[in-house]
Amino acid sequence: MENNDRYSRQMRLSQIGEAGQKKIESLRILVLGCGALGSAGAETLARMGVGFLRLVDRDSVEFSNLPRQHLFKEADAEFKFPKVIAAAKALSEINSRVKTETHILNVDAGNIEPLLENIDAVIDGFDRVEMRYLLNDICVKKNIPWFYAGIRAARAAIMPVIPQGPCFRCVFPDVPAKNSLPTCEDIGVLGAAVATASAFQVTSLIRYFLEHPAKTFLINADLWTQDISKIQVEKEKDCPCCGKHRFEFLDEKKTSGHVE
């Protein structure tokens, strides 16, 4: 099947077209975490025709993952396949033209930088908020855009973090105290919230490369109540990361309390 047939309806979108599709196919994306958000994002990117996906996760598939983690099947959980291996196999069956690279890895300050080599952008699939401060540091340092998404129960939050724009610490300056936020284990996750957050996240990534929007917005959506807010975010001149270029979470000793 020719690419023009595969992506014909996508290219009919005025926002994409043939030139946009070629750009999409050239992208090299790092997916950090292949759980709910990561697997949903990887699947959508593969279906859209992104050329290369670097998949990183430390965990294996469990039955409790299946309600919200799109790429996995019961057999993956039964045999406890590593998530990146199961994800890569599923993606190859969706779009054999997408190249994947897998890393079974616990990401920390000592190994995150090589993961961004030859990468155009990062999809945030982390399930721990503290890891986003580390990701923010390395992406601001290397001028690589990353796309934040977070899920709590039926609520989703999404924000692009792009070079020269406001960074994650402009909005969330401090790491929450340990055990101060409820986890998915505590309050659960609505699968539809994952799908919605991922859709915004991936669309923000594609739009960045095709349109380079100048403004940054934090979107908050409650899928249960169907309330959605969109807040323009401004760059903080005194931000320790993007303002003063202090990358303290890349200091392994300083982040030892935040990354396992």
C-alpha cells in the first residue's frame, strides 16, 4: 500500500496536507513510559505515520494494566512480557513502516541524556510527577520540546513544553512533598481520561512541528463532569530552570530522593 493511500484522509486535513505528512514521517519521538499514556501516544503516532519511536519502560505487562493501556493483550500479561517489547510488537502490526527502538530501563538522572540523542520531541508517559522535573531539566537544557500529560481519576492535564516557551517549573515550581498526592492505586484511573489526555498530547506534538504555535496553554479536563479549562501560561523570568538555567534535577545526588 502506498503512503498516499494509507494517509489520504489525514492529508486531506487543511492543517496537514502532503507537506505536513512528510514532516510527520520524518519525526523521531522518544516515548518515556509505555503504560497508559505512553502506549496510547505511541499507537496514535504510529497510526499517523511517525517514522521512529524510541520506547522506554522498566515494567512488564500485568492484567491490571489492560483496562487502560491500549497496546497490550491478555497474552502479554500472562507471560509478563516487558512493556516495551509488547508495545513494539503491537506497533509493528499496526504500521510496519514505523521503526522502533526499545529500552528496558529505569530512567534516572544518570541515564536520561543519551535517550534524547537524535530525537525531535518527547512524549511524557511517566506515572510519577517527580520524574517530570528531571525530564523538564534535560529538555530545556537540550532545547527539545516535550509534551506533558497527567491523569488523576477522571481528570486530565496537558501542556506542551517547547524551546523558548514557559517550562514545567514556570507552572509547577516545586516537587510536591512525598506522599502528598494520591496515586492511581489510591483513587483509580478512568480509561477514557487516558485516551483524551493522549489525544491532546499527541495533537499538540504534531501541531508544534507543523504550525509552531507561539502561545502555551495548560488544559485541564474532567471527563466525568465534562468541564474543560484552558489557561494561557507565561514564562517566568525567575524560573530556576528555563530562566536561570539551573538544572538541579540532573544532579544525580540532588535527584536521588526523587527517582528510584
